[in-house]
Amino acid sequence: MREFVIILIVILILLGLTAYKYRRQIAMIIGFGKMLRDARADIRRSASPRRIDHEPSELVCCTRCGTWVPQDRAIRFDAKTYYCSQDCVRSAMTAA
Ligand SMILES: [Zn+2]
């Protein structure tokens, strides 16, 4: 029984040393696994029927900076004036 415990301890020490030696690779593998899991979650989210049924809204051009943004996310000023963000509205106000 004592020998078994000693062998177990030696194995644990060897495992510990190996883990310590390859800690960077292990961290990399863990990070890679996490990345894969995130990517898979993203795919599942983007493949949900809600997203597929949702028609992409028309793109509009920001009057201030020229960025193209979906109409439902743009800030509408009048019939033909859109801004991509609050910042662009603000800078347009101060420039005018
Ligand atoms: Zn803009």
C-alpha cells in the first residue's frame, strides 16, 4: 500500500512538472478551445431562424462621415439626412 502511495505521488509530481513545463501550450490549448466554443456559439446565434427571417434593412449613408449604416440603426434627421451615430450628429451640429 505504501509503495502505491509513493508511485502515485511520483506520478503526480511528474504530471505537475510536465504541466509546468508546458503551461504556455496548455494555456494556448485552453484559449483555443474557448475560441472554438465562442465561434460555435456565434454560428448557432447567427443561424437562428429569427436572424434569417429578419430582412436586412436598407443601408443609408451618414451625412457627416459617409459611413454606410442600416436604416434602422441610423439616426434620421430628415427625409434624406441620416447620421450613423450620436457623435456624428453632435459634430454636424457644432460644424453648422
Ligand atoms: Zn457618421
